[in-house]
Amino acid sequence: MELRRDWDLSKDSTTAQLQTHAGSERSRDWSLYGIGLLSPVNILSIVIISRGKCGLSTCTTRYLVAMATADLLLIITDVILWRLSYYYFPQCFLNITSVCSVVAVLLHAATDCSVWFTVTFSFDRFVAICCQKLKTTYCTEKTAAVVLTTTCVLLCLKNTPRYFTQEPGEIIDNVPWFCSTKSSYYTDPKWVGFDWFDTVSNPVLPFGLILLINALTVRHILVASRVRKGLRGQIQGENRSDPEMESRRRSVILLFTISGSFILLWSVYVIEFLYYIIAGRKPIDYTDPEYIFGQVGYMLNNLSCCTNTFIYGVTQSKFREQVKKVVKYPLTPIVQLMKKENI
């Protein structure tokens, strides 16, 4: 059974023409939307969180900054270096085969980092909430740096072979242009195995791990809550605040909103992939509802790159305060100048 195919940037590819005939205009609109909205939002998150004034631990701060950075890199590689260069600047050097092959590697590496950083963050919060003995040694700034660096290096190495899966879409003046996936990628057992490994590692395995981690976390919280309420006498009707439970509640809200958003926005893509595995059908007709469903999955994947910032704003009051300060900062001199002129 032929595996799913990646986006080919080849002008001579009939499949690519079918897929982009009606979708190219939508892709351009979403690209502009991504540049206009998603990039500044992620940059704002990186700046605010990295300052360490949001009331979060240094460990959590490292994970959130890494996640926002990976999301920003994904927007840059997918939207700017990959799609915009192809649609608006077809003769740009970015569309030379050797260059766009490197971009393809960076794009997949950024996607993997964005996904797996969410997994590492979820596991870190699971340890912090459920494993008190391990918390003191694992939930540290140093451990977070090691975990994130190791994850990033491994994912970059994992995607390096993708460079050799591309071939020129056309030759112009002896210069190879555009990237088209080699036909051997779908028939050679080594490449077929690589594609299966790539699909399992992202998003099937991360999707399952996040569901498992959240389920274990919920189970632990329910058990711990009953025990603490019993010890504090709240079962008999007492209504005293519990600082430990309040702190844990904020941590759980942050964890569940981030991981829940990931599961929600990636679920369409996962369902589409599982359907393809079961049915063995990958439509290329842009009017086919199944094709549209798959494209919606890709769109939601890109949308997931900007949701974490809004999650921070909804769940973290100190983050909202920092956003207000950042927004007001460039306006303050102007207001002061206007007041002086009025005086």
C-alpha cells in the first residue's frame, strides 16, 4: 500500500497541479494571515515569558519558551520559506532544489520539535504533580535544558535523510529548480520504512502519549483531592482554602489547556491518516470532501502554532499584566509628550 505523500513543489507534477489548482489561493491567504498574525503573537510570547516575570518556575519557563520558539520556526519555514517563496517568488533562490531540500528538512524538524516539546512539557508537569520524590531532581532548569536540547538534536538528525528524498522538478539553464519527492520514496523498502517511522513518531506516538499522561494526571489528582479533603475535614462541611490545591489547580489548568488544544487541533490530521491506512485511499481531487477534510487538518496544524499564546493569556493573570505593559511601553513617551504640550 502506497503511503501518504508530502507536498511536492514541482511545476511539472500533475498531482501537485490537481492539489493546488483551487487550494493555492486559500494557501496564499492563510500564508499572509500567518505572517500578519501568528509570527508577532509568538514573538510576543517569547519576549514576555523569557523575562521570567509571569510567576512561573524557571523549569516551566524554559519549556514554554522552547514551545513558542518551535512554533515560530515552523511558521517561518512552512509559510515564508516554503509556501510564499513558491507562490510569489518562483524564481527565488529558495526554490533551487538543493536549497528547498534543506528547507524541507527544517520544516519537518520544526514540526517535530513543536509537537515533541509539547510532550516533554506535559511529562514535566505530570512529574511535578504526581511524582513528588522525582520532582526535586527532574523539574529543574538544568534538566529542562538537557531534555529540550537532546530532543531537538535527535529530531534534527531524524529528519536529515529527507534531504535525499528530493529531486528537481525541472532543469532551467542547467540549474535544478523546485523539489519533487523521488518516486523511489514510495517503493524502496528503506524509504517506506522511514515514512512509517516518521508518521508513528509524529503525530501518532505524541498524540497517544499526551492522552496517556493526561489520563494518569487526572487519576492522580482525583485521588489526591479526596485524601486532602478528608485530612482537612472538608468532608464534614468545613470550607477552608487550601493553598497547595490552588497552586496545583493553576498548574493543571495550564497543562490541560495546552495539551487539550494540541489534541483538538491535531485530531483531524490523525483521523485523516488513520482513515487512509484503513481505506487505502488518498484523494487528490480538490472537490472531494475527503481531500478537503485532509486540508482542514493541515490548516488546523498550522493554527496550533498560535494557540499557546492565547492560552497563556487566558490562564495566567501575570502574563496578561506583562502583555499590557509591553503594549503600553511604546505609547507611554507619546502620552507624556502630549501632556507636556497641553501644559
